[in-house]
Amino acid sequence: MNLITRDTDYAVRALCYMAQRPEQALSVTALCADSKLPRPYLRRVLQTLARHRILDSCRGQGGGFRLRKDPARIFLADLIEAFQGRIDFTRCVFRASVCQHQAACPLRKKIKAIESKAVDELRATTILSLISDQPAAERRRKGVRRR
């Protein structure tokens, strides 16, 4: 089971990079060069983030993408849901249809309790908290200030 897909990972990496440069509109080309993410995937990811009103897209000279939301208001759970759908650890992996034993399954009950704790943690994790977890020397080097 992958909790984070490639699209979600690229979104988090791009948003962390952009949060360190909040006043700049960044082109896909610049983001690809600086973040080492592949252009076709990154372009699609950024367009999805713009559709979800997390980024603004600006066309023309000096255009690109810029943060629309404050990094303190961009939650990891919302990004996972934007790219992967509802967070659900208990989908039965053995059947294509819904398991008929779902209501009485002791494993499902335990996994649901674990899922609840994990979702709470994902809902508390923001882009700002991810870049704030960097060592202080690295933040100063990049010009990132705590808010």
C-alpha cells in the first residue's frame, strides 16, 4: 500500500519549494530545473493544484504559478484527497467488490482506529510545517522565515 502517490509527492515537493519563494511566480521550466521533477508530471500536478484553488496560474511574460493559499492553510490530507481521493486504509485488497464481512471484521475495526489517528496527523500537517521542520541553518540559507 502506498499512502502517497507520485502525484501527491510531486505536489508536496513543488509546494514546499514555492512556499520558500511566496512572492514569485514560478514557471514550470524553472520549477523543473530547480526541483529536479519531470516536466510532464509537474505541469499536470500544478494544473490540478490550480483547479483546487491552491495555486494561481498566470500567463504571459513573467507568468507561471504562485501560491494562492497560505502555506499554513495547505494541509497534507487535502493534497492526498485532491490527487488520490478519500483516504481509506480499509478497502479490502482481496476482492474487487465490497467485502460481505466488512461489518464484523476485527481487522477492519483495528485498521479504522489506526486510520483515524493517521488522518488526524495528516490534517494537522501543513506545507509550512514541512518547511519549518528543516534545520534552521538551511532555512536561513534559503531565506525562509517562520510565520
